[in-house]
Amino acid sequence: MLTGLDILVQDGFTRCHGARIGVLANQCAVDSAGVHLVEHLLARGLRPSLLFGPEHGLWSTHQDMEPVEGMVDPVFGLPVDSLYGDREESLAPARDKLAALDVLLIDLQDIGTRYYTYAATVAKTLRVAHGSALRILLLDRQNPIDGVTVEGGLPDESLRSYVGELPVPHRHGLTLGELAVACADDEKLDVDLTVVALAGWDRSRYLDEQQADGQPPTPGDPLIRNPQSAIRDRGHGIPCGPGIPLWVPPSPNMPTVETAIVYPGLCLLEGTNVSEGRGTTTPFLLFGAPFVAPDKLRRCLGEELPDGGFLLTSACFRPQFGKWAGRLCNGLRLHVTDRSRFRPLRFGMALVKWLRLLFPGEFKWRTQAYEFVDDRLAIDLLLGHPGAREKLEAGAPVEEVAAAMEATAARFREERSGRLLYPRNEFP
């Protein structure tokens, strides 16, 4: 399998020669040999004018919701403009910064979940570029938790936010390139967007299941796809075969593919006072608080989701930062035993439901500002569905809440097949 960056390297960056170049990326922007996009540019004498860093910074040095300042990057010696500062206005690039560029290269690893903010950063960038002459090349990467499975619903307009920027389900089964094209099409943005497509991706597989057992790209296969203009630039044959992609943690608390698998559900804990495992070495796979009784919680989760494809083991941990820092927390460790049956959003909803029902005196919803929003609860922004929290508080079956959410995504499911940039596999 070849990423968009691998393809652009093979192409020799021909679309960048003689241009004023900007780069929106982080540490994940490496090719199959581990060479960073900016290193490739500098080696070819293509010195970027400006680098843009998403949430967490250019090298993921900052924690969640921690403002990042602009700087001169110590590795590349280039100026960096932060797209995650201390104000909501900082989340989009300044129009004059983009106007000073001819080409913007975007290379970010999304993880297939609506809450993950990199797709929101791309969407905001496209909106700023609307009506300009800027050429945007998005170097696509695999959805690491497969490009088939869809779970959850679309965010209601009243609950749109930075963790619900795009009208897609909680788990959408798209790549960042597919999300960007959908955003540009749906919002009728006048942008020169080109997706440098993956080659050899089997969208039914998780990133760590990608096997080197396919056929290498053949001469004449599309090298770069521009879905908006239907341009198909033909390559000259790429003398390489598919490979197993590198996993570089795309953010400080996303160390493994297994973490990405559970994130669509366990991220709901960000809307509570229960630790989602930040400050430990296994965030989102470990959760708890000083007031949690693991046996009670495990029994209720097992009864709610009896065939859920997971196993829970008791745990006691002490976060080094974040919620309950320095305190002993009782909780559970999540083990996904069957990815085909495990539905992370259902698990996450069952988890917050039973935490509140079992420990009503100690469990709390987060009331502080969340992703620059202070007039709505964080859990409501994450769920994105009016009344979902209230139903969970009342003890409604998780399947009932999930069905109401998924009804809002019916049209998305119908339209998705016709908007994919990559071959379809079986869809559920």
C-alpha cells in the first residue's frame, strides 16, 4: 500500500516546483521509509514558506485542548503558524497567510472518528481558501479503523462544534481525502483541491491488518485524483509493490491502532469527571476514578452488551496528569476481542450510562468549557443528538439510543457509496 506522500515522492513533487509552498502537517507526514514530507521538500530545494501545525502542534508536543503558540521549528528551522491557539479564531489559518502561498500540502493522519479535530482543521482551511487561487494538495492516508464500518449519527445543528464540525457519523469509514472532497462539494466551496490518492488500500482492513499480498500498481493507474474536476493524471508505472504502512502516533494519547479502535466510544469520557486514562501509558483502554467499583461496572456493562466483542479486567491506576492526577483510581481495562462485533460508540454510551446510574453521588458531567464552547455540556457536543444524554440518564437501553442516532445518518449511508475515492468492498 502506498500513501499519498509515497505517490507524490514517486511523482517528484512536480506540482510544487517554482511555487510558494505551505505545509499543514505533523509528525505523521512520513513516507513508507520514514522520511518526513518537509525533509523531502528541503532535499529537492523546495523550501516551504510556512508550516501550519494542527491541535497538539507540529510534533504533538502539547496535550488535548492545550494552546500551541507559533514558533520557528527547531527541527526544520522554518516558521510555524499554530492552528490551535487560545481563541476559537485561531483554529483556521489567516486569509493573508494563505494568500502568500501558491500551493498548500496537507498531510495529516485522521483516525476515522468525528471528534478527532484534524478533519475540522482541514474543513476550516478549505473555507478560508474559498475563492482564492491557492492550489491544495491533500496527501491521503488510510482510515486506520477500516473504511467500511459506520456507527452513530450526524450532529444536530444545535450541537455543531469543533468536535462535530462535519455532518458525518461518529465513526464514518472515510479517509481524510474523502472527508475533504465531501466538505468542498456539500458547501459548494470554490477551491482548487486535489487529493493525492492512496494506492493498494483494502478499505475493509484495519491499518495493522494491511497485508503485502496485493498486486503492485500497474502502468496507467491514476496517480493523482482530482474528484471535483474529474481530472485523472496518468502516471508512468510505479516500480514498487504494496507494503504495510507505518503507524506514527498522530497525537499524544493515540499510541496504537487499538487505541484508535476504542476512541469513538471512550472519548465520551471527556464529557465526565471519570479518567479516560490520560496520564497513563494506555489512554482510552484504561478508565476509572477513585469512586468506581470495578466489579459492579463490569457486570452491568456485560449485561447491557452481552455479545459486544470485548473483555474487561479490573484495574487500579494513578494518572500522572489530567483527571485525578496523582490519585489512585479504580477502574477497568478494555480488551477488544472481536473487532467485527465491537461497536465502540455503543460501549462508550453504555459506560457513561452505568457510571452515572451506579455512582450518582460522585459521577459528574463536565461543565467547564470544552473545545471553546461553554454554553452546552461537553457530553452533548460529543453525542451530537438532542435528548441522547437525557435518555441515558433515565436508563434507556443503549440500542434504543443508538438506533435514534443512526436514523439521522440514513442519507449519509445512502450517498456514501457514490462518493468514495477508493474501490468499495462489502458494506454492512
